[in-house]
Amino acid sequence: MAEVITPDICVIGAGSGGLSVAAAAAAFGVPVVLIEQGRMGGECLNSGCVPSKALIAAARRVHGATGLDAFGITTSPPQIDFARVHEHVHRVIAAIAPNDSRERFNGLGVRVVAGKARFKDKDTVAVGDDIEIKARRVVIATGSSPAIPAIPGLAMAPFLTNETVFDLKACPQHLIVLGGGPIGLELGQAFRRLGAHVTVLDADKALAREDVECARIVLDALVQEGIVLRQGVSVARVETGAAGVAVVLGGTGNYERITGSDLLVATGRRANSDGLNLEAAGIAHTAAGITVDRGMRTSNRRVYAIGDVAGGQQHFTHAANYHAGLVIRNALFRLPVKADDRLIPRVTFTDPELAHVGLSEQEARGAAKTIRILRWPFAENDRAQAERTTRGHIKVVTDKRGRILGATIVGPGAGELITPWTLALANRLNIRALAGMVVPYPTFGEVGKRAAISYFLPSLTSPFVRRIIGWLRRLG
């Protein structure tokens, strides 16, 4: 006979969002059960944000060592031991893993159950045949997995995804990347800097979601580093041979064959909802994920879904954590909540980085009658000149009264520099707040302030303003 557990909250999935809900609920003394069938920490810790940024950090050190002549420094080219790079990546994972471990969460008062969860009915979650959980509220936080396109021959090829690429102990000779989104470009640049030849293939436009002007700066930088970028191509099939893999492009008898040692598939994500038996719980879902309202509730009012499994902005750990906070406020305190994806920033961690929050220029033109576009280049920033990282700019969108609608930054540290603009959007600030902010000199942050100040430049030539100044001067 199955053991029946009756906690207040049952969390399915021990990725970032699920762990945030479990830890917060336990901190308030609420009984919590956390179910995980795989590794604690989920995709972010084990095969996503953490290992990718560790790999990017190693690649950045290599690239920095090749550009020292401009600083008057001469040194030998760096020697790359890729096996030790692999060790570095996994040491970083191991250093962070205790924070997400089963032992830590048990210590917090969370009961962690290993196994695959499925809904038995609208009120019951089962784990195998031994455990049934009847919770007051259920939170589905099962994340997403790489979406594998239906390309002939791909299923038989030894392709890589972000779940397996960090297991490589030797650098690929020629890495072919399917997909020109953030994951494909971040990893493509990292492997290029670590010694691989890299070809990126995209059926549409690379970084298609981003501001075209800002994305072009990133793509041009990648091409300058030697990455072969092919956009708008059609993949007919994938072939496997003794030398590796081959991607065949084209159709209607006009084919081109690209041969590589390794193939990385980075063509998007799919929600991890298979096997949950959502129908038994009356939970509506589509191919994109579980359907939720703005409070992250599903069609079963006792069940929430957060993070990647709820569709929306997939592969963003901070989005899952944002959703987790909303669920805690609603489930524990009965506070009304509404998710607003415009407040969730996104960053492509290439070099230069590309960060965005809020409305793009194109979106803003459709949402407001009159907008202002404010810019400032890194080339006009003293710190950027000192660091010799002058590529890129900030682009801010406001309405005619100066309310901030969105911001895009392409350049050094863009992922860090987007934070004050995220705060400004969340608090519906006017551009005056950023223009009046005191920013340390010399820092990259001055780029944002200079863009904000530029909002007021047209008033300098206003006849009305000049008449007021003249009148005040006559007063002595």
C-alpha cells in the first residue's frame, strides 16, 4: 500500500525555480515535498548556465591573452589543455552543487523524494507505486530540454546538445552548430576561442529575436574571430561517416555538403511535460508548454507551473526564480500577483554581450504614438577606451514624456549594465531618474547615464529655455 503524504506544497522538479519555491516555503515553516527524478539543481547547474559560463570564462582568458600587444605586452601564445578546461568546468559545478543538494534541502525541512512524478487525479501526485502526495498546492517546475528538429539522418548521428557538450574532454576540430540563437552562438564562440573551427547554420536569422542593429554588432564580432556564419539555410539531411558528421544544405537537386568532426544541436527548447499525466489533473497544455494565467496558475486552480515548462521565455533561470516569487506570494499569503515578462531581462553571453529588457524599438513604435530613441557609444566612454573594449552602445526607448519603455545594451559587461534599467522599468521611472544618478568615474555605467542625459539635449536649443536663462541672467 502506498504511503500518503499531505504537505501544504508539493514541488515537482528541483531546478532553480522549484528549489526557490521549496526553500522559501520551508523558511516560513510550511511543510514541503520536493520531487526530482534526476540531478538536484536541474539543467541550470548541470548542463546550462553554470557550465556554459565556466567554459566561456576559460575561452575569454585565451582570447584576452592574444590581444596584449595593444597594451605593450608581448607573451607567448597560450597553450590550451582542453582536458583541464573540462576539469575547470566540472569543478565549478561541484563547487555550487552543495547549495542545491538533497542534504541541504533536507536540512531546511524539505522532504526530497527521488523519482518520476505523475498526476493520478486532480488532487493527487504519485511517485512510482509507493508514494502518493495530496498537497494543498502543487508547483510544476520541470523545466525544458533541447528541441531536436526532424531532420533526416539526425537521429542516427552522434550529435551534441547543451546536455552533453560539457562532457567533451577534447576540443572538436570542426564544430558545426545548428542554431544561431544565444546557446549556439555562446558555445560556438567559446569553442572557437579554445581552438576549434566553428560553422554556425541557422534556418532564419541569427539572434532573430534581438534588435537588428545591436545583433549585427555581435554577429560581426563573431565573424571577425573566424566563425563561419550561414543564415537562411535549409538543412536537407545529416550524414554520419568515419571522419565525423556532414550537414547537407539545400534542396531540389542543388546541395552543399559541410563536413565537421562534431555537431551541436541548439535549435530551441521544449517543455518537460511528458509523463506528468496532465490530463488526469485537468491541466491544459500545448506543444509550447503548460497553459498558465498571469498568476502562474494552470486550469487546475490548485496547481501552478513556473519557468520553462510554462512556455514563455525559456532557458532563463532568473525568469523561473521570478515566477517562484509570485507563486510564494500567492500560495502562502493570498496576495494578487501578475507576471510581466517585460520586466525579465535577457542576456546573450557572447563577447560583446547583448542584453535587453522591456520593449524593443519596433515593439515600442507599435505601443506608443511618439517615442524617443536615446543612444550612447562605448567609444565615447573613458573606461572603455582604457580597457580597449569600445565596440557597442546602449539604446534606450522612452515615450514622449520620458518614461522608460525598454533598453538594449551591446558591449562589455552588458549583462551587468542592464540591471538599473530593469529596476527603472519595474518602478515605472522617468528618464530623469537615470540622468540624475551619480555614477562613479571611470566606469562603463557612465554609458547609461550619458544616454539618459541626451534626452534633454534638444531643450538646449529651445528658444523658450534660452529666453528664461537670459531673463534670469538679467536678475544678477
